[in-house]
Amino acid sequence: MINISLNNEPQTIADKILLSEALSQWGLEGTKIAVAINGEFVPRSTYGERRLEAGDLIDIVKPVGGG
Amino acid sequence: MSYKPTLPANDFTLYGETFSSRFLLGTALYASPQLMRDSIVRSRAEIVTLGLRRQNPADRSGDAIWQFIQESGCRLLPNTAGCKSVKEAVTLAEMSREIFDTDWIKLEVVGDDYNLQPDPFGLVEASGILIKKGFKVLPYCTDDLILCKRLLDVGCQVLMPWGAPIGTGQGLLNRYNLHTLRERIRDIPMIIDAGLGAPSQAAEAMEMGFDGILLNTAVAKAHNPPLMAEAFADAIDAGRKAYSAGLMQKRQTASPSTPTIGQPFWHQQ
């Protein structure tokens, strides 16, 4: 297991898990979200290739009202 | 014979897309998603702004807002609100492009927390990067002429100078700068973005020759947001008509409008 940060909350998750699998675990698979890891945008098409590593800072965003 | 008023035919075109409404409306701060939806309808807006924030899977409160925005049929203009660095703004823009499936971005790079003043240096740098990545950048900028020229230099085709700091409702704080901008940058669409509190201020900006108005708080925080949205829409139309009609020149001395010839009760002594 590794420690990561998900939207600034500490999380523990299986080592080398794929981002696509992690999103599924978090109940976010197929929802309208976008992802950045360590401040870098991660395109949706690469979710199945990207493996999470210890210390990764993950941001997951969704649409909100804005000005 | 009935008279049907029509707006001047000259187009409001942004990045090759033409709109009949010159009012861009924000979708935040409404007391309910229904009030937001009704305000969009009454505003007659064809472009709405929206944002991205961290997702808590258990929190579905934003779903209704997103659903209503989609149902509005408006063109989406996602923002990079709150970003304080070029890197943050570029990353959020890339996330927006994927999630909203649009290369339009209202680019905000905040330079100061007190007045949320755009960081001019970060704004120019981020605009250049995003334009190279294929974005159509609508920068939220100050009314500084040289900043606006630099934004055009890096490829922005629309400018969105502030009227006043976001959410202040103070109106057009620096008329000299705004007049100068319009005078020096004639053929680029310029939208007054932020700081307006009353429809009269929007009308004034349009009378000055600005091409459109973007606001959020003045509608969302009105006692009756949908009615205020309509009031702004009417004011923007009125201001545009006035600009197209050509305002009279101001002068110092009074000049009677009723003819002086034939004035009664006047007798040569």
C-alpha cells in the first residue's frame, strides 16, 4: 500500500495501481471529471496507463458554477 | 403602423462565432440552481461562464447546476478562476478543455488576493502558452493599454478588461483608461468583465463602444436575479443602440431645444 493525496486528503491505496482502477474504487469511473497529478494534466485517454506512486498529489475536478 | 426596434446589424463575433446577445452571464452564487436557470433565460445570454473545482464523490450538489447549464444550450466559457500561477492556469485550462470539450477559456491569473487583480505578466505568459496549445483565450485583464497590446501580440483575439474588481459592484472605475483602450484598439472585440453592479453601468460601457458585458454577482446577488438579468440585457441592448446611433457632443453652455423665433410675450421696448 502507498500513501497519496486525493484533493488534499490523505489516502492509502494499492501500490502501482492504475489511475483508471483507482477512479473506479473511488466511484468516479465514467463521471464528468478531469484529473491532474502533481500539478500536471492527465488526459482521459491515459487513465489506463498511468500508475499511481507514493506521494502522488492527485487533483480531481468537476464542473461548478463560475463567473 | 407598428415599429419594431432592431439592433444594429453589425455582428458580435468572438473567435469566428457570431452571437446575437452581447451579454455573457456567470453561473455562480445563485441561491438555487433554479434561480440560475431562470436568470440565464431572462438574460438572453448565449454564452455562460463556469468553473472547475475539486470533486467530492459523495457531494452531488453541483449536479443540478451542471444539468441546467447544459440544458440552456449556451456556449460554455470555462474559467481558470483562483489560479495564481501560469502553471496552475495552464493545467486548469487543459482540464477544462477536456471536460467541457471546448478550446475556449476565460483566462484568469490572480495577482493579488485583496482585489483579485489580474497578474499582467502571468496573463501574457499563460496566454502565449495556451494559444500555442490551440486554445482560444479570452483573458480577464485590467484596463492597462500596454497589457492589452501585449495580449494581442501573443495572439489573443478578444480582450476582457475589468470595470472594477470582481464582485465589488463599483462600475466603471477608470473611464479614462477604458476610453483610451477603445480609442487605441478599434477592431478587437472587448468585453467589460467584472465589477459592474447596476444596469446603468453596463449601458454606459456599451455607449462607450465596448462590445459586450460579462458579469455574475450583480445578477446572482440581486433580490430577484431573473428580473435583474433582464434589466441588464435591456440596458446592454440600449447602450449598444445608443453607441450605434452616435451620442451628441457634450457642451458647456445651454442651447434651447424649442425654437426661439416666435417666442410669445416678448416685445421690443
